Amino acid sequence: MKAVDLLFASVPTRTLCLTALSLACMSSASAQSTANPTPDQRADQLVQRMSLEDMHHMVQTFNTMVPQQPPGGIGTAGYVPALPALGIPALQENDAGIGVHNYPVGKDKNGQPLLVRGKAGDATALPSLLGVAATWNPQIAYAGGSMIGSEAYAQGINMLLAGGINLAREPRNGRNFEYLGEDPLLAARIDGAEIRGIQSRHVLSTIKHYALNAQETNRLTMSSNIGERAIRESDLLAFELAIEDGHPASVMCGYNKVNNIYDCSNSHLLNDILKRDWKYPGWVMTDWGADHGVNDALAGVDQVSGIDLGTGSSLGNTGSSFGAPLTQAITNGTVPRSRLQDMVHRILRSMYAGGLFDHPPVIKPINAKADAAVSRSAAEQAIVLLKNDRAQLPLNASVKTIAIIGGHADAGVLSGGGSAQVWPIGGPAIPAVQPPVQNVWQWMVYDPSSPMKALQKQMPAATLRYDDGSDPAKAVALAKSSDIAIVFATQWMCEGIDAPNLSLPNGQDALIDAVAAANPHAIVVLENGGPVKMPWLSKVSAVVEAWYPGSRGGDAIAGVLTGKVNPSGHLPITFPKDEQQLPRPQMTNANEVDYNVEGAAVGYKWYDEKKLEPLFPFGFGLSYSRFGYSDLHVSTQGDHVTVSFKVTNLGDRAGMDTPQIYVGMPTDSGEAPRRLAGFDKVSLQPKESRTVSVTIDPRLLAVFDADADQWRIAAGSYPIDVGHSSRDLVLNGQADVAAARIAP
């Protein structure tokens, strides 16, 4: 009797038939696997065909944002030339997140930027990512990512350095406008959606900057010091959730240190957490010049980025860590050849998974009109109405005269600077200005979307007059002679530069104060990169937070002011009253910053823990409608908690609302009083109701047990609150949760 006959001799006939069917299915699946191999299988097959030189070729990217570009480079931030004999396409990498970036390398005869790639005017800018986070709408983030991906694809770019998700621990951070606020869940849901949108266009995306890259001051030497539990429950949780949602092709490690070890040399961050605990299959690339030696390969780095031809690293290192030093280390066995194979496998499997082999870019003009509509929709939902006394807004159609003051509102809207800068279609609204800083890419640029022109179009019967605000006396005279006075206040933020404080620069606070004293119907529109103080808040009738509103920001602002758009944005970051409320009232200018001061209690959790009353709380935002919540139901099955309730539009205008769910933590958890545990964004007609149901991720009920390297949920009753913000909670319930342990 054959072995297979012995195996099945005592098996009932029905079971035997099912087993035979299973074997047939397995055989079929095996054949299908051979015919349609997975990205990992395809990468394995290709690595087996590669020489040491071929593999070494894949682990460095050239910096092509220089006049002398390598053959095949198109002037992007990073470039890995193709290997035609193996069928491996080139990697053309470009900065993005808000839109496809163009790289200035100098100035023309008029003092304006000289751009490396393409021509000025080939990209659409979304609102700042902090603004996209203020939409609280992953669908908006996905649409924006898809738009950016399509514009990159049309220009021959197949990878974007997007996905910025560093939590806003320092509100003066010059790059907060590139990130997604202070809460891990909100940041992750928005970031994951944008990454998925980008990668839906066969363009790869990173997630960055891993990890705890929270300020620009001394960013190349700063050590962010924090305990294991605190970082796991805050900054790393944001990365963990976003990676699960977005599946980014690559993780970019940052410039800074964590606990005195550089991010890109930090085996605990890269090997232990990212690759072992989270089982991340993609590759780790360094930020430009963030490598610190060949041992970074052993620490988990798979690719060194931004090597200038003939000069080494773009930030001044003497040479690429993964150039000759890596070849030598592999030859002498310091770095095993198997490690190089793993590095290349990770790169190739992400290229296969993203469709780079099967769907090469097709060069064609962008659809500027359609892309602008995507940007405008995002800006409309990003705008947060912070104050609206006596229903000052929307503007009444009977208004005859409006003073428009400051902010170049007659010409355009401000954008953020640095590697996130998007050169606008048709060029800037006014000549770009380069502040007295060292880096050629730090320019102050206004997108050509004038709020004043858009407002005039929507209110043709009104007379609008503009004053630039440089002479407060003139601005006051104009305000006095007008029915309404709107001050456009700006705060420029940029990579490489932190704000010195939370005040509006250039005397704008005094200007607003004077205008408000002259006109009781003064309105302030903010175009800013992060929280600002408002010493004039009690004197103005309305405040509109517009962030950096992007390519159609002027239209979006006018829509909110006139009521054609019902504002629905909510703050993704707390606005403090002043610097004294911060964990660090003075900006850290040393080479270490102690984040153990707040630990995992970032943003609103800090204010709750310390019982501080902020200027505006996390999650806050007004509407021209009113929304009510009722019928709360909390169901629990083990460690899975589902919360459902009814949302009703109580007003007489259609609008969108963002109900927020917060979970209270046990008093002995060592955590802040509550965490954001879920949210939704719903669109409702007047008097319409809808039931919202949200299941809470169990990790948001847990603390991280660093000794056991796992999440731990304590058995007990957890308060569940539903509200309009972190400080306006109107429904209260509880979840009785069983004890549980969860793998990281």
C-alpha cells in the first residue's frame, strides 16, 4: 500500500473527498502562485540574478537637484539609475506631501529662483498638511494624495518623499505645517489615506521622519530623549497605525538622535521595532545626508539618500556610507552579503508592489483644472471657524463696503517654505522673497489665488478696498470708513527655521488691535503654519483659521466668508494662550531635549493632565449650523469596543460635522486623562440625522509594557465620551473591558 493510501486508510469517505479537494486547491494555488508571483517572490527571483555590483547600485540615490545631473536624472531630489539588463526601472524620487516640489538651485537675473526640473508652473498645491489634518476627513486626504501622485506620474516621477507624520510636540517647529498635528490616531488616519492615494497612481511614497523629529533648531545634532513606553504610546503609535493603513513603500529615518543615537544608526528603532515588531516589509532610506557610517546597514538602513556626484553627501559628509565603505565591509565580512541581499530585496519588493515594473510613468500635461478643484475642496474643509460673535459670518449680502487689510490678500495666499514648497502654476502672486538664510530652497512664496478678488466676485454689489497694512494709521482710516474690516494675518514657516515665539510677526498683533478698535465688525483671517497667540481675540468679531490654503485658497476663504461654504474644519492641534502653557516655555537650543516632561501626554493630553485652559482646544471648530448628539450605545466584546450614536443637524443650513470619541484612562495608568479613540465626518441636510458607529482600536485602551514588549489592557470600566472637541463632551458612557495583551 502506498504511503498516501496508508495516510487516508481510516479517514471517512466525506473527509477524504474534502481532503482531496483541498489538495487539488493547494495544487491549483501553487500553480497560480507560479504564474502570478507575489512582490516578495518576484524580488527574490531578481536578487538571485544580481551581481554584487548590481545590488550595490540599488542602495544609494544620487542627488539630482544640482546643475550637474547624472545621465537619466530629471532634476529630482533623488535618483537611482535604471539597470536595463535586469529590467529594473530608475527610481526618480521627489519631495511632496503638499504637492510636487520644484528645486531652486540659484537665482535668475531678476533675483527669482532658478528651478532644476521642468518649468515653473507644473504642479498644484494642496493646503498645508496641518490644514488637511484639520479636515478630519481621510477621503479628502486620499483624493489629495491621488492628485499629487497623478501629477508626479505625468512628470516621470515614480516615488514621492511624502507622508510626514511627526507629532507636534513643539508648536514653534518650522515644519509643523508639513505634519498632521498632535494626536496619533488623527495623524495616522490622514497620513495613511494620503499615502494610499499617492500609491494608487503607481507612485511610491515614504513615511517620515522616523522618529521624534520635532523641531528644526539643531536638527542635525539634537537628541530627542524619551522613555520607551512614552514613545510607543505617542510618536511611534502614529507611525505604526499609519504604516498599517497606508502601506508606504519606504520609511525615511530622520536627522536627529533618539536617546543619543542617530535615527539612521538606531537599531532599536529600525530593527527591533519597525522590522521585527511591526514586520515592516519595505525599505528604510535615510533623509538627505543623514547617514553616519557603514554600520547603519547593520542598524537597519537599506538605502542612503542624496549623494552629490563627486562630493559625497548633500549635507557635507565626506562620502557615501554605502559607497566604497559598504563594498569593503561586505568584502571583509563586517556586513554580511545576506544583509545586502535583504536591503535590495526590500527595495525591489516595494517597487513590484507599487507597480513600477508594470506601469512606468506616462509623460503628459497635468489636468490643472481638475487638480485645482481637488485642492479647493480640501481647503474648504480645512478652514476652521474659531470665533463668530453675533453671527458676524457669513457676510450679509447687504454689506456695502469692505476693507481688506494686509497679507497680500489682493494678490494671493501664503505658502510654507522648504522642501515642501510647491512652485505655483503661472508663478507666484508676487515676486518670491528669500529671507536672510543659508539654504537656496528657503523662499517665501504666495500662491496666485487672491481672497480679495474671489470675495469681490462673490459679492459684486459691495465695494472692496485694499491696504497693505504697512502704515497702521492708513489701515485704521480705511477700517473706520468701511462697514466690515477683514485683516489677513500671516505667519511664514519653513524647513530649517523654527519660530522664535507664538506671536504673529512684523507688528501684526498691534495692527489687528488698532483695526478692531476702529471697527467693531473686524474679522481676522489667519494664514499660518501653526498655533499663534491672539492678544486681540476679545476685540474682534470673528476669526477664520485658513492655514496655508493652497492653489485655490483665495476661493476657499471667500466661500467661507460669504457662506457659500459652511465651515467644517476642526483643530488638529491645541492653540495655547501663551508659551508659559507649553511643556518647554523656552525653545530648546541645546543638543538635547527632554520629552519625558510630557511623555505620551502630547498636546491636548498635556493640557488635560495639567488642568490648563488653552486658547482653543484640540478638535475645536464652529459651523454655521448646530449639531446635536444622542442615543449613545457602547458594546464590548473582550477588548473590542464599539461606540454608536446619532448625529442630527439642528440648524437650517446643510453642513458637515466631526463627532469625536474620547476614552478615559484608568487613574493608575500614568497616562493623561483621555485619548482620542475615534471620529467620523458626516454631511447632513437641515434636520437630518445619521447614526455613526466606530470601533476603537484596542491599542488606544492599552498602555505599552516595555519589559514585556507588548500592549497591556487592564480589566475595568473605561469612560467613553462623545463631543465636539476634547473639551466639549456631551455624551457619556462606559465600556467594561476584559484584560488583554496585544503584540506590538
